[in-house]
Amino acid sequence: MKFLPRSYEELIERETIVSNDNANNIGAELLDLDSVDILKNSVSETIPNFSDPYFKGTQIELYLKICGLKNSNEHNNESYNSPKYQEYLKRLKLILVNAKGLTLDIGCDAPGNVIELLPQDCRYIGLDPYLEDYSIGVVKGMAEFLPFKDKVFDTVMFNTSLDHVFDYNLAFSEAIRVLKVGGVVIIATLVYLEKFELWRDQVHFHHFLPANIEGLLENLSVLKMNFYQYGTDKHRYGAFICAKKV
């Protein structure tokens, strides 16, 4: 299955950029976790206490040390007020119209901008390892160890977060686990054509090739794809993909 462009020349604008003034999404509802039965355990146990002596010297301790090597001091590597980020939000809106129902935003960082773009019938919960604590609408947790029960979400999204996750295959498997049959997964990410050198990159664990993303989606039904030129870069492009769990 090949559907992502393999060259810069193949990029085609699939949608016209729309202005925020024309947005028909009024904003999602923040979900109170106390009001819904979706957690594996209690709210206080949404992320394991990996500082416990039980984990010392184990593989999980090493894994967490590796995860902390990048992006711990830079949660969003593009300023929220920059023209490039504002353009990104407009493009994101075009794919988020496919979101529905109970929606999980994995790697949410500061979720305010995304909530405003989601359809108003969505109920939103964001997850991020850097959150201080649980509050309405967000929960602290890791993408590789989602604290939710099986098949509870109608939409799961990785909004430029999947390349920040060390074990992205496990994270994506977890996303599909908590997604209902018929639910949709939405991915927004950069796709690389060349210049893959990660040693130059201080915030990402992965530079995805087209085949990497296609491999994740091979057992899903791809519903919509948008591609766009990322500024003046010719070695990578932006991709927005929506796929359904069948």
C-alpha cells in the first residue's frame, strides 16, 4: 500500500486553506474523567509510579531515561504565535472535521488551540507525560502505556506528537487498542524525503519516511489525506491523514 508522495514534485494541495473566520467547528467539550468509565484504574494511577524502587535497574528505568533525552525542555518546537504555526492550525482544521465523539489527543501539550478546532459534538481528553497533574480535559500519561480500557474512544489523534515518542510502534498499537471499531485515528506529521540525520535534531526521535507511516496504517481504511509544502523545505513535507479502524 503506497499513498504518500515519494518526491517533492508529487506534492499536490488537496484542499484550499481556509481562514479561522470560516470555521464551522465551535469547539469540543472538555471531558471530566470522573464522569465516564474509561480508565483501567483510578485517576491517581493513570501513569505508573516509575520512581518506585521496584523499577530501579529494570528495562523500564532505562527506557524512561532514553525517553527523557529529547524534548524535555522544548514541548513545542514552533512558537504558537508564528505564522507557520497559525497556517498549520488552519490545515489541521481541514482534517479534524473527521473527528467525532469521545476524542483522545495523545501528546496534547497545551490543548487549547486544538479544542477550538474540533467539532462541537466531540468530548476531549488530552494526554501528555509533561502535565503536572490530572484536571478536567487532560491526564498525565505516556503514549506507550495508555491508562485507558480497550475500545473506548471514537477518535484518537497524534497531532505532531508521534515523532516525539521513542517507541512509536507500541504507541500506535496502544492507540488502536483504545479505539472503537469504526473509530478514526488522525495523524499530523512531517514526512521526510532526504536529510534524515537525527543527530542534528534535538527534539524528535524519528524522521518518518513515507513507508513508515504507510506501514502503521496497513490494517486500517484510509479515509482522507492532505499533503502540503512545509515552508521552503524540499527534503520534507507535511501530511494529515485520517484512517478508520475496521
